[in-house]
Amino acid sequence: MKISRYTATGNSFVICDVVGEELKDEEKSQIVVKNVKDRDGAIFIEKHDDFFMDYFNRDGKRAEFCGNGARTFVKYLYDKGYVKNQSVTFDSFSGKIEGKTVGEEIMIKMPEVKIDPSKTGSIPGFYISVGVPHYVIFVEDVNDVDVKRSGATLRWELDANIDFVEIVEIGSIKMRTYERGVEGETKACGTGATASAFIVNSIKRWNKKMVQVHVPGGELKVFLNEKALYLQGGVSDV
């Protein structure tokens, strides 16, 4: 197993390259707990018929998907010479994911959006899944939000990641996220950015093809059309 460390717009990951190896889930969990420490999670690089991304949160539990983790997965495949073409398709627990390079950034096609209006928390918001569940809440100023306290309460009410969203202007939002599995605020969240951009664009009827999402770790771009959502941003090894 080869271990590397990457960051994607503030999200920090441990990369575990286990191509050619077979690990049990218990072994993966032990590796995560031992190596991730203060990082957000671990990405296991596997190769079956196609490349496969297996993502584990900091707590050693598997998550079906991670947006910035998937972008990091793509970047790693390019960096290590596993793929040569501009685009690549790989498998995950959320299905097949398409990724490609866009200049110095990485873009992926996100899993299908699913909205469940029946699920509400103690604070009004919107329950939406983009591979993993999120609860999007509009706020006046994200800097005034006690993300740790409010996020933790809602996270356990809804078993979801909690996104606090401030509208900057049409086509631009700020977001802070409390992530389950990390059990705290993270500097970025790709699925959260996608969920938040989709909700704002729909509820506010912006009809924008691209929404900028400003997070503590930097900036992400979410591209929206009738058929799919795409997430784009920077990734680097550290």
C-alpha cells in the first residue's frame, strides 16, 4: 500500500493506493483511524474491472461518496500515470463517476440529485442527497453561525451533513458545512457545495448555468444543466 496526502479546496485527504491488493473493510477502517488523524478522510484507490473509489470518513466509517474526494481521486490517477486521457470514468458506491482535467483544475459529474421534502429539522431547511445526504439552510451571514453547535444538533436529528448558506449575489454563495463522520466543520465540502448551489438556483429561480461557492478553504464551481451537475475546483498533493 502506498500512502499520499492531498488537499482539495481545503478538504484534506489521505490517499491509500491498494491497486493489486484486497483489503477487508475492517482492515480499511483500522488504516483510516491510524493514518487520517486530523484530516477529513481516506480515499482507497482500487482497480477491479475499472478503477474504484472507496471513501472513508475520519471516524473509520465508509461514506457512499465524497465530491472533493472524487476530484482528488481523479487527480491522483493522473499524477501517478494510471490514466493518460483528458477524461476518465471510475466506479464508486454511488455508481459510475466521470472526471476530467479543466486547465489546472479537476471536474467531475456528480451523482443524481434526490430531494426529500418530508425530512425537516428543528431549523427550516432543504433535505437533498447528492451521493450522500445534506440539509441546506439559508442564513443572513455564515460568519455569525455557530456551526459546531447548530450543525451537531441537526446532524443527529437528520443523519445528514449540514450546510449553512449565505447568498452573496446572483450566481454566488458562501457556505460552511458540518460534516458527519468528521463531526465538526470542514474547510470545504464538494457534495455540500453541489447540493447548496442546486437548492439556491432552484428556490431563487436564478436559472444560472454556473454557481460560485465560496468556502473557508477556497472556491468551488458548480455547473448546472437539465441533465447533470458538475463540480470543479483545484486539487494538489501536500
